[in-house]
Amino acid sequence: MSWTSIVVLVAGAFGCKLFGVFGLGRLAGGTTTRFEPLTALIPAALFAALITTQTVAGDQTLVLDARIVGVGAGAIAVWRRTPFVVVLLVAMAVTAAVRWQTWL
Amino acid sequence: MNGHRREGFVLAAATGIVGVTFGVLADAAGLTLPQVLVMSALVFTGASQLAAVSVVGSGGSEVAAVGSALLLAARNALYGPVVARLLPDSWLPKAASAQFVIDETTAMAVIQDDDAHAADAFWWTALWLWSFWNIGSIVGVWLGAVIGEPEVWGLDAAFPAAFVALLVPHLRHQPGRVAAFGGAALAVASIPIAPAGVPLLVAALAVVPGWLVGRRRSDEVST
């Protein structure tokens, strides 16, 4: 990659974060709290979408592979109130095992 | 260590392993170690960095690489209004803090009970995450050949599994459940028709039905 591309990427990524904190942040903070009920729900919507895309997204296609089994096992571990570190290890181990057995 | 600091540490350690994946792919795509260091230290948003080096590694153009990376970085803007009140008031420290407004820090901050704990969780997660992410990236460049395919270790399941745990507190009230279910549904619907990153932005629209459900319920309580 050229240094130009990397500088553009650095500036663009930081610009997104700045716009969020200063531009959109003004909607939620300061004197107007009108949008607070809406912004409070952003993590719920985005984290659910992150889980979904990281689990079933391929290259602009839906892909069902070892990830869904591993993340499912992780979800069961969460439901059983397993410590956080164990949840991650269960998800990784199950995904790796399914891959090793089937090359899903 | 406090519970949230320990969880932030574990989350950061897991992300550091994803950083190794980034280092491996960046090295394979022909990036130099200084380039990898600058990206991890200053871009500091994992999905974007992975997308950029994947596009370049698979022979895509640099414009496409930067474009897809920035689409994935755009969601960080949506976290701004969520955590802005936890950041310093004066503009320069606030601008510098914005660098750390990403998935993991927001997630750890918003599940705390009060703002003091939220700010503490935000900063400890940011500190651990930045350290592990950069160390992981360097290790990936150095040990790429030894590690081989990162998928063999199931590393790609660690991030979504972590976010299952981080999502659960948001499911305890109905507006949160509606927003989460709606967000997941909108993401699934848009994955086949939009480039990576866009499904996350579309999913943010699910806050609207969640908010409507919450407003109706509070009306019922007040009448």
C-alpha cells in the first residue's frame, strides 16, 4: 500500500470519530437531551448487527460455516453465565474444531 | 482489578489476537512494518484495517481498499453521541479522546451502572486495547509464516462471541430488545445487497422502532 493511501485512511477514520463526538455528539449532549432516548439504543442495534455480520457475512453473501456453530456455543456459554474469558475460548475452540473436522 | 477493568483486559487481549491476524495479512499484502505500525496506532479501528489489507492482498486497487475501510470506519461516528458525555469537556483533549471511540470501548462503557464507572471502563479498555492491538500487529508481521492461516485457530469467532456477552445487558428492557432484533434483521437483509460496512449503518435505523416501543410503554405508565 502507498503511504498516501495510509494517510487518507488515518485521516478518514479519525474524521469519522471526530464527526461522531463533535457533530452527532451535540445531539445527545449539552442542553438538548431530546435525542438521548434514540442514541441510547445505538449500541443495542449496532452490536446485534456486528455479531450478525461477523458470523454470517461473506463477500456480499450470507455464509453459514463453522463461525455460526462457534458463536452459538459462545452464546450458550453466555447464557450459562460463564466468565467472559471462557466464552471467548469456547467460541474459538468450537469454531476451530468444526473447521478441523469438516472444513466448513 | 475491578470487574469491568478485568473484562476490558480480556476483551483487549482477544482483540490483540485479532491484531496478530491483521499483522499476518498486512505482511502478506506487502505492507512494511512502519506502515503496519502507523495503521494500528493511528487508524485504530480493527475491521477497517483488516478490510484494507484484505482488498490489497487479494489484488484489489488501493482506492477500493481505502473505500471499503472507510465504510467500515463510518459506524464509529454513531458511537460519538453515546459516549461524548464521558469524554473531557475542552475541545483538544476531547478531539484526542475521539481516537478511542470504537466498538470495544463503547461496549464496555455503556454496560456500566453510572457515568464514573463508564468513564473508567472506557479508558481502561482503550489503554489495554491500544496496547494489545499494536503489539499484536507487530507479532503478526514477525510471526506470519509460523502462525499460518488465522482461521485454523477459530480466531474469527472470538470477536462476535465477545459481543454476544456485551449485548446481553441491552436485552434486559424491551426497547433494547427491539433495537437489537431490528438491527440484526436489517444487517442480514442488507449483507447480500450492500458492501461491507453499509449493513451496520442500515442497522442503526433499528433505534427508531426501539424508541417508539419505549415511548408507547412510558405513555401507558403515565396515563
